[in-house]
Amino acid sequence: MDPVCGLDVHRQIVSLLDKPNPVIFDIGCNDGSDAQRFLRLLPSAQLYCFEPDPRAAARFKEKWVLIGIG
């Protein structure tokens, strides 16, 4: 999926939420791309990410450490 189109989908989801600081569960978060998009649009959101595949979880951790969150 094109990253810009992906962000549009996230904007549509955010537009359905009633508050600026929702709790979001990202089940099967892979490398955290969706989580990153949601935090970009909702910086006050509480985000809980779960990834059962250890390889994807390692990519997730690496990516978030690189952007200064992990």
C-alpha cells in the first residue's frame, strides 16, 4: 500500500474517534508502521502494540529505538 494512501485510511479512522487521546490497540503490529501513523495524527493517544512473531517484534523494537521512542 502506498504510504500516502495508508495515511489517508488512518485519517479516516481518526475522524471517527470522539476524543484526541484515545486508547488504541495494535494487534499484530508488525514493524509498527500503523502505530507510527496513528501517533503522528494523535500524539496524545495511548498506544498498546502486540506482535507475536519474534522477527517482526525485533523490527518493531529497532524502528522505535531509532525514532527515539523505544
